[in-house]
Amino acid sequence: MRRRDGLSMIYLDNAATSWPKPACVNEAITRYLSDVGASPGRSGHRLANEAERIRFDAREAVAGLLGVRDPMRVVFMSNATAAINLVLRGLLPPGAHVVTTGMEHNAVLRPLRALEQDGVSVSIAPCRTDGTMEAPSIEALIRPQTRLIAAIHASNVCGTILPIREIGALAREHGIPLLVDATQTAGCLPIDLAADNIDLLAFTGHKGLLGPTGTGGLAIGDDFDVGQLPPLICGGTGSRSEEEVQPDLLPDKYEAGTPNILGLAGLAASARHVLACGVEDMMQRERALTGRLIEGLREIVGVRVLGTLDASRQTAVVSFTIDGLPVSDIAHRLDEEFDIMCRPGLHCAPRAHRTLGTLPGGTVRLAAGPFTTESEIEAAIEAVGALAR
Amino acid sequence: MSDFAVILVHTTSDAIHAERVLKRAGLAVKLIPTPRRLSSDCGSAVRIDAGDRAESERLLGEANVSIDRIEPPAS
């Protein structure tokens, strides 16, 4: 990837945030700033209406990518973490029980640990050392008090995909809602809320959806009754202004306060871009790169690659270690000597690293994106090879 | 007899949703500030030709667009 200042670098940190963004994202943000500028939902003048159209474009495109039929059931928030907090805090009163997995990110585990202080009990379904699991290991932990199952769609550490559809099917059998953390998968894997048995899905706009940071939210399944999920934040919405209580209308119920319309302008463009390119096609392309990366890294003596080692069972996130080298040194040298951007450490997911057996040292994570080339993958393999020698 | 009818909605998202559905069907629509005498629910409303009222209702129902009501009431 060549930056506009002419510097060449290999960006393999797409699991943290995707970069570069499609050119249309730049254009949409510039257009909003130059020509629109207004806040959606707050006035009826033409610029406010235009801003609301932009927000609707984003809603519609994201709904299309997640298999949500009613765009009003896509709620925008500042990020996936906010959406996860909304659901966990809203659905788990004191005395409630929740089942989650051994591959979770702290976005799920930290709110749950906080809720434990209020009398919520948490069970963690174990995963194998490659991050895989089967739905019955969740079912075994369900109790009469279980109010929610919360599962990550794919690991942000090693990319392993969890059997969300099967977990959702058993959640339905038990009448328990399923929350999916799709931070690593929205825009990267085909998702259909209804077919995948998902009630609530937290997404971020700035990774696989290729939009700006500060965008994300919650997609709500058709059968989920939002009456049971109170808002986390109350305030102005532009609707029902005569009332001092939060309206029960979607999406306003969960969208109090001025939205990040600048970010949503970018997300509207990026999500349409992903729709036009096709999630399936983008996934196949990234799978080819991921397969080659896994293969190339595994051929290097002293390198250990985590996860299933099967590109068809994971996202484009590859974690590895090199015998005898701290991961921070590896990442620093990849940056300084090879112009390769990656992320070392625990990736905000100590539980996943515990499952993978990579505590406390952590791993180095290489994450390809839609703009990653084959030659960049070869260069990364060569660089890791040079460090391992 | 007015030449226009006004679709009142609960949220501005619904207003845009309605506008989008009706525009795609080729109807003449315009977003207007909600006349205060009609509602304080939402800042924007959707103005349509009075003659398109029945067709609009059908289209919005098919697309599952949530609306409050259409003014003036059907005679």
C-alpha cells in the first residue's frame, strides 16, 4: 500500500481497523462536510432532510449486509462495545444467568464481570485450543435463570469462526435470546439474522464494513421484542418532543443525542461498496490470502501458528509466535525493518488467549483486508522468516 | 378540498423511509416540516398529492413503513 505521501507500507492490522478505506468513503465524508453539514432528525429543513437521507442510506446498506429486512431495526451507536453494553446491561438483572464462550473479547467479558458485582452469574463454555467449539457445550450450561447467550462470531485473535447458527438454533429451542458479537465478521462473512437464528447482533462500522471509526451499533432480529430491552442512554431524539420519557420507537429508542453523522456518511458509502463488491467474493479473495499466509508461516522453523490452520474455518486474522522472541519485539521489528503494521500482545482478549494457550506472552496478529495483495502476503512471510532465523 | 395530503410519522427515519419507498414508485413526494397543528411527534412529514393517497397507503403498507396517520382523514 502506497500512502498519499508516497511512503510504501504493508498494513496487516485490518482486524483493529481496516485501512485504506475505499475512495468513496473519503468522498462521502467530504461531501457531507462541504455540502450538507446539518444534524439529522432535528429540523425539517432541506439540509437536515439530506442528513437524514444519508443516515437512512447507511441503515439500509448495513441492513442489506446483515440480512435485516427492516432497516429501522439497525440502530447506530458509537461502536460495537456500546451495543454489547446496551444488551448485557438491559437483559441481565440481578439474579440472571448468562452463558458465553471461551473465545470472547473484553467487550463482552468486562461488562459481564461488572454485572457479576450486581448479582449476575456468568458461565463460560469452554473452547478447544484451536478456538473451536460445538453448540452443545453451551447448551450444557443453560439454567432456568439463563436470560441470554452471548457469543463472538469469529475470534479477533486467531479468526476461528464459532457455530453461531447452531448456537442460535438451540437458543431458540430454549427460548433464550442470542447476542452475537460480529465485530470481526460484519462485512467479512455472509450474515443473515433470520437464517442464522440471531436475535441481537453487535457490529462495528470501521472493520469489515470499511467505514470510519466511531460507527457501529446493534441489529435487531424481527422476532425480538424490544420492549424487554431498555435504552442505556436517554435523551433527545427529535421525535415525541412533547414527552419527557424516552420514546419506545425504533430506531430512536436507542439513538439519543446527536449522532456521528459524519461517520455515518462514510459508512453509508463503504457499506454500499461492500454490497456492490459482494461479501462472498471478498471473503473468497481474503481466504486465498489467509490460506497462503498460514501455509507460508507454518513452513518457517520456530514459528507456531494459532487456530484451526484452515482458512475456510476462519476470517483473515492469523496469529503466530516465534520461539524465543517476545511478540512486542517481533511487531516492532516488522514495523521498523519491514514496514509491516501488525498487532502484538493479548488483543483485548485474555480469555481467548487462555483458551489458545498463549497467556501471558500473547501472539503477533496479521490481518489482511480487501486491499491486501498477494505480494504483500509473500513479503510478510519472508519478513517473519528473516526474524525467525 | 386540498391538493395535498400529509403523511405523519413518528421518527425522521420513518419520514425518509416513506419518502424512499414512494419515490422509488415514481410518486411526487416532498419532505416538509410537520405542521404544528397536526402533530408535535416528529419534525418532518411527507407531503404527497392528494390523489396518490390510496396508492401511497398501499405502498407503505407493503414496505412495512411505520406511519402515524395521513391528513386530512380519508373522506
